[in-house]
Amino acid sequence: MKKVWKSMDYSLLLPLVILCVLGVIMVYSSSSIVAISRHNWPANYFFKKQLITLAIGTVLLVIVASLPYKFWRKRIILSAMGLGSIALLAAALIFGKEINGAKGWILGIQPAEFVKLSIIIILARFFARRQETNTPVFKGSGLTLGFVGMAMFLILKQNDLGTDLLIAGTVGIMFLCSGVRINLWIKRIVLTSIVWIPALYFLANYKLSGYQKARFSVFLDPFNDPQNDGFQLVNSFIGIASGGLNGRGLGNSVQKYGYLPEPQTDFIMAIISEELGFIGVAIILICLLLIIIRSFRIAQKCNDPFGSLIAIGIASLIGVQTFVNVGGMSGLIPLTGVPLPFISYGGSSLIANLLAMGILLNIASHVKRQEKQQNGVMKEREQNGPHLVVVK
């Protein structure tokens, strides 16, 4: 544990702390009116829950950051994660509670948030093993790809299309960074596209629920029905536009007074833009970007394919999730109900992200010790100088 904290990567930790602090503050600001007017709860109800979740997540981050990241490569751990993920998703689908059209909660926990991390770790081991043994990527891949496919299917059955999109984007980036030959990759994409394009057409026309289809149609023209389907997106635009450079001031949002139904979750960035302005939005996006860039840098420096691919997976997940959330609330892409990492209200999302950061911090610590050791060897060679052998 001491080794980890002595070689702590503060370029990762500092933006994470800033995001978590800003997240708790903005959850309080955005949710107080909802708590009072809609639920008749105390104004700080959501704030207290998020604060407790942050405390639990911080403890878990410290524990996970202290574990060697190679612990997660053990076969028994991977098997437990895979089986546990499928079991929890199935339980949520059968016994779970439906919230906002998605049936993905069981006992107040959203398993899909933790399944995303499980998929990253399992795929990291899968791709790393193929790099180390020079095995073709699709040889013997049935079990791993079957797990990913089953997890995504169960999540889709829960009407949680947004999480499936995040997983697809993350898996795609990990696949591209896995060392697969590009010509093979192109052939596979062409072949799978023949299957997936008709499947996506069928999904869009027959399997998407009514509210999911409405989200796609609203994306094309939210002002066509501003009082019904386009209500959230239009009011998100108003919040963004009214913030200006400095914002209205913390706590002074107008849009949280019933104009945005869930201002503390999917649309929290619209409230941030309204209250803190462009400066507040820029601070949050810069912090997220710093984490993403640093994570890819750690992946580049790590001498272990498993650690490198986990770092790539976590960076990709945070990046894709940020793009989908910000893109959705700003009208760049259709709304999918994806929370903003470390900022939006939601216990499962926050804890899962903090667990991911704990693993990433351990990988970063490993990289720092690795670099220190390499620098020590180089200095020793420079001090000793070349050894000359004289032959008579």
C-alpha cells in the first residue's frame, strides 16, 4: 500500500477530486427544488445521498488502488465477475424496479454500471493473452464474446439503450488498440456489417420502446413539439444559452423549476451551464479531458498489455460517456439517458466510476515505479561507464 501512495499520480487524482467536489455541489443545487416540490422531501435529500455515496466510493477507491491491478487477472476473479454480471442483470430484469422507462434497478443498485467495468477487465485479459501468446484474436473467443453479447442483450431488454451504446463504443476502441491487424479488422467489419445493418434497422423499427423512438425523432427537430416530446431538449437549450460566460450564479437556475424533469441526472450539465456559465462547463470538461489524456498516456507507458488495455478501456468509457451525455443535452446526438461521469446524481454510476479510477491509479503507480526503476538502471550504467577489455 505504501508503494502505491508514494508513487501516486496526482495528475489523475487532482482532476478527479475537483470533479467529485463540483458534482456534489451541483447535485445539491440542481435537485433541491425537485426534492421539495415533487417528493415533499428535505431540500438536501439528494445531496445527502450523493455525499454518502461519495464517501463509500472513496473508501472503495482507496482499497482498490491498494490492490495490485494484476489481482483482477486471476481466473477465479474473472469468472466471478462474468457470472456475477450475468446473474445481476438477469435478476434486475426479472425482479427489478422500473425507473424512467428502464427496468435496471434491484435493491437500489443498477448492475449495468458495474458490468461496464467487468467487461473492460475481462476484455483486457482476453486481448492481452492474445498479444502475449500471438494467438489470432478470434480463435477461442466464443466464451468471452458470448459474455459481452449476453450482457448487452440483457441490458437492451431492460430498455437501457444508452448503456449498450457506451459498451459498444468502449469495446470498439479497445478492439482497435488491441494489436489486431488492420486488414483483418476491415474484413471483419465488412462481414459483420452485413448482419448488423439489418439488425439495427429491425431494432429501430420494431424493438425500440415508444419513448426511445421519440428521443430519436426529437433529435431531428426538438422545436416541432416543444411542449411534449421536445420539452426537455428545448429547455436544455434555454439553460445553456442563458448562462453566458459567467452564468446566473450558483443556485440561481430557472430551468430546474420544473422545466427540466431530471435536472440532477441526465441534464445536470444544462444546469451547470446556466448557473456557472461557459467557465464552469469548461472546468468540468477540462478535468475530464485531463483524466482521459493521462489514462491513454499511462496505457502507452505501461509495459504490461493487461494494465495498458484496462487503462485504455477506462479512458474510452469516460470519454464516450462524456460525449454521449454532453452531446445529448446539447442536441448533437439523440438523448440516451446517460449520466455525466462523477457529476450526475446516481450512486451506482459514481461508485463504479470510482472503482475504475482506483484500478487506474494502481496502474499509474506501477508505471511510475517502472519508470523510476528504468531511470535507476540508466544512471547506474552512466556512472559505471563502458568496460574496456584489452587483448594482448
